[in-house]
Amino acid sequence: MIHNIDSQLSMKKQPREVYQDLCNAQPDDGPRNVEKAYNRKKAAGSGTTANAKANLADEVQIVLSMVQEQDFVKAAFMDGNKPPCTVLYDERQIDDIKRFCTSTHGAILGIDRTFNLGRCYVTVTMFTFLDALRQRTNEPPVFLGPTYLHWDATVTTYANFLHHLRVKLACNVDTGITVAPDLMVGSDDERALRNALAMVFPKSSHLLCIQHLWKNVEHYLTDKIGQTSQMRRRIADDIFGRLAQADTDDKFDDIAKSLLEDYRYRKSKLCPQK
């Protein structure tokens, strides 16, 4: 992705234009925010563009030393000429996920590529800690789970992280028994992450975040269809308001069919066939 940003900037495009073009062309692997394009332009202008190969050996040695010496740094993966991808967690986090994020308890293990640290992606996991309640809301708090530092957003990169978690969650040190984890996983609609989850956790339930789906619908209606803001809100409210009320698969299918017929009817009234 860094190469794509630099290539676009070399064509004398402004950072915001580069950000929008790459997000439209690569919605799953585009820049997370416009600041990334601004930072690349600033680095190029000051002549401080990083040479990835120059310090790669030092970076590898440092990370491998941390895996051996620091309890919180659990694993590192190498891929090509990029710095190591690193997995960070405490063993207590794994124990909590085993307790709460199973089909028996029903807690969801959330996974999201949340933000960037410079050129580095930060993908975090989170889960509901069911053994405690917040005093103000009387709801269980959300705790941070294992964190992944990586350099691209490909299926292979995500699969390395997820496979490591799968092995850790499957092993029981006390009994020596290995059982494949049956999780409920929640994420946004990022294609590479969805594919990696399906590959590594094929029997687990995968839920999509309504907030991210809502944004995807509005993005599609804005950039692809060109609808007005009023119509975008109306369509999104219909989809996520009415469908969210369905508590069975049959009700969901009935509401979806009703919405489809309703909008087909509106379209035929606005654009009658000749």
C-alpha cells in the first residue's frame, strides 16, 4: 500500500485525492486515514523516506530478542522484505477468551484493524469480561485481547495471527487435551479478514458489525449510486432499523423480501418502463 501511495503522489496528486482514489480502488486494503498520505508526502519532501531493507536485519534481531525475553511479546512472523509481524498478549487474556468466547457462554471475540502506528497496522481483539459489571451501566466491561502488529492487510498476514490464536485456544495445559475452539467472532466487512477467519476457524460463527455495515451502505449509496443525504438516511434506517427487529431467520427473510419489493415498486414509479 505504501508503494501505491508514493506512486500516486509522484503523479502530483494531493494527499486527500490520493486517499480517496485508493479507498475507492482498494476498499479492503486502502489507507486507514488521510493522514497516511500526508505523512508520505512530508517524508518524501524532506528526503527521509525509510529504506525498508537498510535496517531490516536489526529490526528482526530486536523483535526476536523481545519474543525470547519479554512475556508480552509472544510470536513473530517473517514475510518477504518487511519487518516482522508481532503478536502481543498475556496468558491471562487467552484464559479469559477460553472461558467467555465459546459457544457455551456466547461472548463474541471481536477483531478489528483499528489504527496505524506509522507504517504499521494495529489489529486488536476484544471480548466481554462476563465476571464483572460496570457500576454505572450494570453491563460487563469490554477487555482487550491479543494484539497484532503487521505491515499489510492480506489473507496470509491475518491467517498467521489467527492460526497462532487457534493453537493457543485449542491447548489445555492442565489436561493435555487439544480441542478445536468453537468461537463466535465479530468483525467489520474487510474481505481479507473474513477470508482468513473462514480459513482458520471454519466451524465458528462469524458476525459482522452493524456500524461498519451501515457505513458501507452509506458509502455505496454516496460513491456508487449518488443518492441524496435524505435518501441515504431513509434507506439505511429501513435496512438496519427494520431488519434489526427480526429475532428469527424467517422474520428476517420476510422483512428483507418486503423491503426489496417496496424499493422495486418505488423505482418503477420513478422510472416507468417504456
